[in-house]
Amino acid sequence: MKIGVKAGPNTDPDYINQIRNHADYLEIYAEINVDWDYKGLSKPGLPVLAVHVAHFDSGVNFANKSRGDLNRKAFDKAIEIANFFSSDKVVFHPELIEDSSDSLLNLIEFLKLHYDPRLLVENMPFSTDNQTHLCGCFEEIETLLLEAKVGFCLDFTHACEYAKRMGIDVNEMLMKLLSLHPAHFHLADTKLDVVFDPHYNEVHLNLWDGDLDIDAISSFLPESSEVTIETPQIVDKQVREITYLKYGRK
């Protein structure tokens, strides 16, 4: 099992130096709203295995055609970074419904026009700030995989948040999502008691700082998994997380 950490334009170089002997790889967030030098993020022994396309926080929504220029800019930036580091995976958010013209069909059309075999769609929670996400449910993810020919990144945190909001058994949901043969995984802790708030916006917590059953979730990880921990960059806590996921001890 390989465990990676996130990095981006605001990542402290000292953090990279401290975590490099514990993590197996970086997953870089391909921010488009700042001028930054991503080339110096990777250190010897710490490859950039995955790149994450900028998402709605950066103004990107592949399901919204009116954001076309920004969407293309975000896609091109992620591919540029992936090519530079010879990254195997490019993860993207399917995003959300901003208005009645946004749809899964728009997303599929965009992906077909900008196809790359490294693309992986990430499953989402039910909503963010009262706007409904695409690809929270199994059926939409499966449709996207079949129609757009992309791969799948299973975000355990998002799946647990979606299951809680919809009253679905989380173990059954995870089994169904695993049947889609995810090529990559994301994991962080969260607070599930706030998912019913209309203005809910997800939070990423260090493992054991929220209320997810980390033991139960980690049991779903295949032995050969590549897992990015999307937790706050507190080195001692992340070292504990990495040790637990790789070796089963805290």
C-alpha cells in the first residue's frame, strides 16, 4: 500500500522536507488562480503520482458550459503538471448543479472533448452550500465511467457523508463503489452530524479527530491501494496516519 499527501501553491517547503521520509508520493492540486512554481514541489524519493484538477473553490465546474474558458484552463493546467511529473493519475471533481442548464450530460460532453486516459472522477457528498453535487450516488458515477471512459477515485469521506445524508447503509454503499474498481483513494476524517445543514460545506480533519469509523473504513482498502490522505498538514498526526494505514498500528 502506498500513502500520499496533498500539496499545492501554499504548501510550505519545510512540510515537504519533513514528510518526505514517511509518505510515498505527492498529489498536487493544480491551482489556476495564482502564479506558482510547481516544479520544485517534488523531492528525491517523493514522486508526484497524482494531480488534482482545480475544482469549484477555484471557479471550475465542468458541468457548467458558461465556465468554458476557466474549465479548459483548469484542465490544461492539470495535464501540464501531470506531464511534467509523468504522473499516472489526474483526479477531477464532477462538481455541482449551479442552475438548470448544468447536467451530467454536459460533464460527459466536456470529458469526451478533453479526454485523457489518466482521468479519474471522484465521488462527492450530497451537496455543498445548498447546491447539489453530481456523482454522489452510485448510478451517476457508473454512468459517467461507461459514457466518458474515465476511471474512478473513491473518496471514503465523501461516500460516508453522502450515505449519512441519504440514510444509506455506508458499508453497502462502499461495497457498491468498490465494485467500480477504483484506481485511487482519498481519505480524511469528518463530522457527520452537520451533513443535514443546508449550508453544509465539507471539512477535512486528521484521522481520529472526527467521527468516522477509521478501523472499519480502512478494512475496505485493497492491499495494493494508493491512498491520498487529505488531512491537515500536521506532520506528527500525518505520520501516525501513514503508519496506521500501512502497518495497522497508530
